[in-house]
Amino acid sequence: MTPALRELASLFPPTRLLTQPGELAPYASDALTAFRAQPLAVVLPESHAEVVAAVRWCAKHRVPYVARGSGTSLSGGSLPVEGGIVIGLNRMNRLLRLEPKERIAVVEPGFINLQVSLAAAPYGLYYAPDPSSQPVSTIGGNLAFNSGGAHCLKYGMTSNHVLAAKVVLPDGETVELGQESLEGVGPDWLGLFVGSEGLLGIATEITLRLLPKPEAFHTLLAAYDSLEKAGEAVAAVVASGLLPGAMEIMDALAIEAAEAAVQAGYPREARALLIVELEGETPQVEAEARYLDEVIRASGAYEVRIARSAEERMKIWKGRKAAFSAVGRLSPDYIVQDGVVPRSKLGQALAEIERLSERYGLRVANVFHAGDGNLHPLILYNGRVPGELERAEALAGEILRLCVALGGSITGEHGVGMEKRAYMPEMFSSEDLAAMRRIRLALDPLELANRGKMFPGEAPAAHSHGAHPLQRAGVISGG
């Protein structure tokens, strides 16, 4: 053991400092399994003070580090740096405070997303951001990547629901960003921090905004004979003035996979399904439901179903939530892409993705947050066939360029991470990127915090391919 590692060992007990190859293996990758890197060590802090100690050790010895929770990042955002340190935050998983009257919850970064709503439920409250990985993903990771979810159409992303954060900066200094009030004072440093993908520091306490649970739901399932029609229906719903809680689209491949996995009762012959959910107070939902029915029937849907019970509603959502992992039944490997287009361009984007799929000779399943224009094309390939992965990656890149060309973005909710940093110049000028980097260097001149992410540069070597074990088990999915 080197003198530096002996110093690190003096800060953490042996059970919370991992250095053996077998101990490090689970931390060598995240849900973007195409990339893998061997860290020097993993530390498992249980307090803010221990996070400070780990970060200061890294700064002193100029060792790069990455903070991670459950490792569900699909963009490689929590991939370690070869020879760096992983600061695992899963043991910092306490609910520190829940105040129903103030409608806030204060949690540690390793607290699980779904657990926030379960803790708030007895008070008639819930936490709105709901990534499909919400049973296992942590609030710290959600904050780092500004995660979304099906219901963020109406309520916004994580950034709209984080009020404050206690943060350890890359030099070990502690700062408090934001406040419990909705009205901010001074520069919006918290707004800068949320979504910075771990490049600006580590949050150790996070104050979340809670919302009252909706009184009523109206869930509609519409079947179309083309993906383009379903995409155009989304634009029609938004143009009508309605603001659903969620609007999701599944194409024929995704329907086939979901039906094989959970038998949701979807029309199997449909080329596309649109799920629309209204929520709110009962009189409002009833009035909006009548209007929605008119808009959907005018959009060319050949079949429309309404969930008549909570069980039917859950069955519709069960198929949607299972769709990502179920696609593993159709192909040994797949790439989960994450791009955004303006809602008015959804139909055009989906038609072009179909054309690209044919050109590359690779099947593409589409399951996505249509209301946000957040596409999640799943590119199916077989990693054992020489050259097929490279073709799939090239197709993924074309889809990202398509999103930018249509006025959208290379990421909706997964972040840039490792996966998409090569495409940052497609969306940002060199001056934009230089300005971002100056902010990063002002806080972290040695670029130790999550080095190698977000900014174009040298990538770690790709070592393995395929879905994450949690994806194959259906525990996490892409959006």
C-alpha cells in the first residue's frame, strides 16, 4: 500500500475502504456497460464530514474521483476514472427531515427516489420527478443529471423540485446553495449546480419540494396505424391547450416486447400507441377528459381505450414501464439513446428514425416521453456480430444530429456523461464550451471531479457490451 493509500486508510475503516479487485469490480461500470475502468479504491462515507475528508484527500494527492449512488446512469456519468477514487454514497441514505406543512423533505444523496413519495404519502404528498429507475435510483444522481420521467411534462424536471443543497466543492469547502423558500435570493448557484453531472461538487444534503397528490386520474390509450400519426397527435394535444400529467409513445417493437413481458393488453397490431394521462381535481379532470377525447379521435386514432379502474390504469402503465427491459427479449444487445426534439417535429423525427433504421439495417424500438419531445430510440444489435456495435453507435450518432438539426438537444434526462460528449460541438459553439469549461476550472482547476465527462476529449477504453444486469432484470430502464 502506498503512503497516500495508507493515509486514506486512516480516514475510513477497512469495511468502508475497498481496494481488492473483487471488491472494485461492481464499481468499474455503470448502466452504460460498453465502458469499464478500474478505480484505485472505493470509499463508502456515512457522513458529510467523511465526504469532505475523501475530497480533500483527492485534492491533496491530485487523484480524480467520481461520486456515485446506485450506478443507474445510462450515459456513463458515474463511470470511474482509471486509477481514480469512487466515492460511493449509498450509505448516506437517510431521510433527515419531512415537514408536511412546509411541503419539503430533506434527504441524503443516497436516498432512493421512490422512497420520497412513500414517506410523504401519509400526508397526502408526493415527489413529482419519476424516472423509470425510480425504485433504485438515488436523489443525488437525479440531482446530478437533472433527471426527468413520465410526469415531468406537467411538473418539470428535478431542477424544478430541488430547493436547496449542501455541497462539498472540489477543494473540500462546504457551501449551502438555495434555500427552503421558493423565492431565491442572489445568483442562482443551485440552478447552475443541478444537472452539472458531478463536475462542480458533491451534494450531501438535498431539500426537495413535495406536491399534493392528485385527486383524480384519467388515463387514455390510443392506437395508431403509423408512428408519425402518434407523434403528430402529441402536438395536437398540446396545441389544444390541455396539459396532461404524462404523454408517452410506444412503437410496434416496444408493444411486442411489452406484451411478451407483462401482457398489458395492448392492441398488438398497432404501429404506435399513445398513452395520455390527465390528473388533478375531479371536476377539472372530467371536463378535460371530454375535450381530450375529441382531440384524440380527430388525430386519426383507430382505437381509443379509457382506464375504468385503478387496476386498468396500472396495467397500462405496467406495460410502458416494462417496455425498456422487455426489449431485451428481442435482441441480445441494445443502445438506449436519449435526445429531444420540439413537440411539433415529433412526427418528422420519428419518420426519419424509421428511415435511418432501414438504411443501417438495424431495428429501432421507440419508447419515449412524447409530451416533452424526449425520444428514447432503442437500437437493437448483436455484439457478437463483427461491426454491428460500431454500426449501432453510428446510427445513434445520426439520431442525435437529427435532434439538433430539428432544434432539439442531445439529451433530455440521461445527461451527457461519457456517451454523448463527442456530440457536444454539434449543439454548442467552441465559445460556449470554453465558457462552460471556465466555470468548471474556477472551482476545480485540476479537473479532479468526474474527470473525462461532458467535455469532448479522450475516452476510456470500451471493454464490454450489453445491458446492465439491473436492466436485464427489469429493475431499471431508460426513461
